[in-house]
Amino acid sequence: MATHFLHLEVPADFVTPSLLHNPTPETCVNVIIAGVAAVECANKNIAESTNETLVEQLNAKHEADMTRVKKDAATEYTRIQKDCERLKADLLTTQSLRNESETRLSQAVADARRRAEEDAEERIRKSQAMVKEALEARQSAEAKMNAYRDQVLEEQKRSTEAILAAKEEERNRAEDKLTLERKRQDKIIEEKNLEIQRLKGLSTSSSLKGGAFEDSINSCITSAFGNARKFNFLPKKTESGDHVFEWEDFRIMVEDKDKKEITNEDIKKATRDLTIHSECDLLLFISANTHIPNHKRPGDIDFDTIDKRPVIFISNFNDRDNKVGFLQSLQPIMRILIELTKKAADSPDTMRSKLETKIRTITNHFQHNENIIRTMVNNAKAAERNITTSLKSMMLDIENVQSTFKNSLQAMLKEDGIMASPPEEEAVDETPSSTEVSVTTTITQAPIKKSVPKKKPAQTESQIMA
């Protein structure tokens, strides 16, 4: 009979039964068939036993779950009953509050209606009282008006007599004012002539002319910078510019030139003076009536640096109406330039490049500001001319009204027979009246012309720049 091998794996600790020691193929088959049958029977018994156990466990778990659910349902039922009782109590409380609110609302409506009726009655009583007072006031006013009319008639009578008496006095006073005004005008003309003669004398001498310009610059500096917490002129030294003064914490050198042409030598001299005097923080180079070479800029002002310190070049200084106001407008720029140059002096080239950029920016801003101020000054001049014209027109209107009033008053008095009107007196009255008008016009026009000097717009510019 043919056979084949069956390979079975067993644990390492398995002990081979003696039956399987050199068994025959039939023995092996019997052992395997019997073993398989025994194992299947055992597995079947174990499965049946396991199923019964699981059924018992599931039944026990189901009974426990049912017991727990019944207990939870009873607890929830109790809680719901308590909530229902609480809600019933809240409902009763809400109904009670609603009834109470409706009661208070009804009471408030009744009180408001009662107060409104009382207020209406009170307003009616007050209105009646006000009407009564108005009627009484009207009667009182009519009585006062009648008394005032009588008083006015009496005052008109007295004023007519006073006018006639004051007319001669007013005429004399006007003549005195005219005399004083003529003397004042003569004095002004005399002073102007002396000034013209002095200027003619200055124009013949360049040294005197330069000295006069230095004195003028000295006065402008004092007026512009003299209000600072620290200000004083320093003694003049050789090669130190025309003026050196202390202003706040800075020392300023000023070079002024009143020449027909500024040369490069003049600029070199100022550069040398500033270089020698290292204690000075800034140089002001001022030209009276000409441009400065290499520094001709819009607005007649230019900013530069010499020896790592700022320099401000000002051309055509005499063309500025308000020189003091212009110098005052430079003060914040002078502070900024001094501080920037001091920082740049201790910094690398990049900082000096930034300084040049800032100086160009400051120049542009200053020129823009000058243009704005120039426009505003022109507008101020135009407004002042309009005001002057309006004032003249108003003064003429006032004179016409006064003349008309006097004529009307005289005509009314003549109609009532209060004042006699012989032809001789009318002729005498008319002449002083016209003289009075012309005198008043002269006195009024003189101050108006005086109030528009050539430098008045510059004062407006100073106020704007300040």
C-alpha cells in the first residue's frame, strides 16, 4: 500500500507517546482520526457551556439595567414634579406682580390726568394774569410815551438853544485844530527835508554810507534779537566781521555790505573772519542793495556752510519792508542749522550729506513761506486800501447826515415859530456849516493818509511771520 508523510508541528516540550514510537501507517491514521474526533467533541461541549454562561450574564445585566432605569425614571419623575410645583408658584407670583403693576399703572394714569388738569388750570390762570399785566404795561407805556413826547419837545427846544450856542464854539475849535494840523504837517515836511538832505550827504561819502548801514543793521539786530533771555553785543575786534553778538546760547557774526557790487574778495574776507573765530556759531552775510555772487536765489536768501558752520546770505536787504520781522523769522532756522551742523561735525560723511539735503529742504520751505507771506501782505495792502476808501466814504456820509439833521432841525423850528429866520442869519449859518464840513474833512483825511505809510504792510508781514 502506498503511503505519504504528514508533517505536524508540536511544542518543544511535547513528549511523544510510546504508541507513536515506530508506529505503522495504520496506527498513525487511527491516532489522528481519534484525536480529531476527541478535540471536536471537546470544542462542542465548551461552546455549549460558553453560550449558557453568556445568556445568564446578559440576563443579569439586563435585569440590572432595568433596575437602574426604573430608579432613574423615578428620580426624574420626582424632579419634574418639583419643577412643576416651582413653576406653579412662579406663575402665581407673576400673576400677583402683574395685578399689582396694573393697579399702579391705573393709579399713575389717574394721577397724571389729575396733574395735567391742575396744570392746565394753572396755565390758564397765569395766562389771564399775563394778559392783565400786558394791558397794564401797555397803559403804563402809553402814559410814559406821552410824558416822553412832552420831554422830547422840551429837550428839542433846549437842544436848539444849545446847538446855536455850541455852533460858534465848535467853529472856533475846528479852526484851532486846523491850525495845529497845519503846524504838525509843516513840522513833518521839515523833518522829511532834513532827512533828504542827510541822505544826500550820505550818498556823497561811501564811508559815511557804510557807517549808516552798520548803524541800521545794529538797530535791526537789537530789535529782532534783543528780547531773548540772553543778548548783548561783543566788543569789535580785528577780522571779526562788522558785528558779533551773543544770542541765547549762541554767538553770531554779522558781515554787512552797502556797495554797488559785492565781490568774491568780500566773501573771502567773511570766510576768513569766520574761520579765525571758531567760537562763532553762525555767520549772517547781509547785502544792502545788491545780489551776492554765487548765492543769488529766489527770495534773496541762501544757506551754506563754511568751516562746518552755517552761513546765511541775504541779498537786497533794503528792499524788505519789515527788516526786523524778517530777521525774527530767521531765528528758528538759525537754531536748527546750528544744531544740525554741530551734529554733522562729529559724524561721518553720510551725516554731512544728510545735512546738505536738510539745508536744501530748509531753503525750499523758507522760499515757499516767503511767497505765501508776500501774497498775504499784498492781500493785506489791498484790504487796507479798501478800508481806507470805505472810511473816507463813511466820514462823508456822516457829515452829510449831520448836515441834513441840522437843516431839518432848523426847518422844523422855523415852522413852529421858535426861531426867527432872517435872511442875514441864514447866510451867516450856511457859511460856517460849509466851513465846518471842509475843516472836518481835512482833519479826518490827514490821519487816514498818515495811517498808510510805506512800512505799514511790513508790520502786517511781521505779525504773520511771528
